[in-house]
Amino acid sequence: MEDNKTFTQEEVNNIVSKRLSEERAKYNLQVQQKEAEHNAEIKALREKYQKESLHTKMLSALTKANVFEPNEMVRLVKDRVHTDDTGNSYYLTDTGEHLSIEEGVNHWASKNLWAIRNDQKRGAGSFGGNFVTDDPIAKAMKLQRK
């Protein structure tokens, strides 16, 4: 004779409830893992965006300050640029003062005049116009030009 086990409705309910709890726990774990992966990806993208945004701000400020080779000079000022917990960026001076990036770059440029591009146009100088002089060198130069 076969032993057919029969279940009461309460036993069936308990078995189904237990199975559902196990599946729900497994599903919740998968959801948490996916959420953690997505949050990590979002965090990485935010950091990349912030870094590129800071680079762009520094490059723009260096260009406005008429710095020679602004792309290269970013390396010299980037260690002074920080971002606080709220996401605001600032330039930190030697004295600990927080300045906007543009103000900070201008501060840096004023202390590093060697980095400023000289865009002055060469003028006519002393040999460019009609003038009278007793300078023998100037007379010689003028004669040689003819």
C-alpha cells in the first residue's frame, strides 16, 4: 500500500509562506546588489563630472588671467582647488583663505608673474619715425636701411 501523505490547509499555507519568504529574501538581496552597483556607478560618474568641471573652471580662469599654456598650468594650481562636502569648489590660499576658483587663479597668477603671457606688440621704438638725432649709431642704422 502506498503512503500518501495529506496536508492540512494550515500546513500548505506554512509551506507556501516559507517558500515565499525565501524567494522574497533572495529577490531583495538581488535588488540590493543591483542598487549598490548602480549607486557605485552613479558616484563614479559624479566624481568624473566634478573633476572635469573643475578642470574646465581652472582652464577658463587661467585663460582669462592670460597665463602662458593654460592647459599645462592647470597642473600647478589643481592641488590648491578643493571641493567641500556640499559640492562647492574653492581655491585654498597659503593663509587658508577660501577664494572662488577665478579669484584663486588670479591670486596665483599675481604671485607667479613668470607664468603670464606677454602679449605686448612691439612698437616702432626709437628707429620707427622721422626724427632728428645726433646719435651716430642711429644715423648709421638709418643709412644702412636705405
